[in-house]
Amino acid sequence: MKLEIDGIRDNAVVPEQFCFGIKDPEQHMQLGENRNPGIRWSDLPEGTRSLVLMCVDPDVPSVADDVNQEGKTLHHDMERVDFYHWLMVDIDPALGDIPEGGCSDGVSPKGKTKPAGPKGSRQGLNDYTAFMAGNPDMAGDYFGYDGPCPPWNDERPHRYRFRLIATSLAKLPVEDGFRGPDVEAALKDHVLGEASITGRYSLNPSVKL
């Protein structure tokens, strides 16, 4: 099973056009183009009936109190949790690809409620939904893809793992509004194969990528 992502090589830096936030010398961060990368697949396992696509950052601080706070630092060794940036299920394997910008092109304050995507596919809530909940200008349901925007005061470079999973199911048994853990649970015993590519990104000028 093969996965290719336009502009992202495994363990290389994620290009800015795919990011929710980019560096700003005066304000630390500004909004980026937030385009989904172009994705292609081939050599799927025999019996593949649908694909699942997700993008997960495993390096998000478990406690957000000091995130993006002047005079504060998020230390490299603090506890980390998963943050889901993209969840798409019921993808037709015969499509072969998802074009760049075909599911996300720009930041949508309060979230994309009906993001574009391949016919028949469904996209879940990413974790910006919880992260933005306390911001009156940005709070909402964030469906589909929203790219990297790690804390600008984090000592650790963040990893973004794009996972493409071949399943034996035509339709994954998750309800609309599903989240990352729902997908992980529904995939159990139905995975035929998987391929992944991991990119790296940071908004902290002192972090080497």
C-alpha cells in the first residue's frame, strides 16, 4: 500500500500553505492558507472497500494553561496528547487521489460546517472544535481539515502524521459529528493495511526542524 502527499516528504517540514498558522515576527503567529495537501494512493490491499484518512499531531501539551503566553515556555518533556487535524471516512478507493485545496482552502472562523470532499465521503470534527471553544470570535464546530498551528512558545517541534487506512467496510460505523477516538474504535478488526507520512512543523523561531 503506497501513500504520496504533494509537497510533504516523510520526516520533512510541512510547507506553510498547508498550515492554519504561520510565523509572524511581530505577533508570533498569523493565519495561513490552510489548504489541505494533495494525496494519492495506490497498491491497496485486496478486498479494500473504503479508505479512512486522518492527520494526527501527537505532540500537543496535555495542559493548555501556558499555551501562547508571553514569558512562558512549554518544556520539551511535558506530557503530550493527540490532536486530530483531519478525519475523513468512507472514501472510495477507486478515486486514487484527493486534490490539494479540494477540502480546505483558507481558515474559516467558527469552523467549516460542510467541508468539501470526495463524493460519498464523510468528514468528522477536528480538535480545533475544543481548542477554540473559549474564543467568541472563533468558537464553533470545526469539520474537515485544519492544518498545523502549534504553540509558538513550545520547545518541541510537532509531528503531523497523515494516515491512510484500507478497511474491509464500505461504510465506517460512526455517527455524523464523529471524532478521532470514535474512528479509532470503529476501525478495530477492520483494517486491511495502512500507509503514513509524517511532517514536522514549529512556530517557535528557536526550534530547529
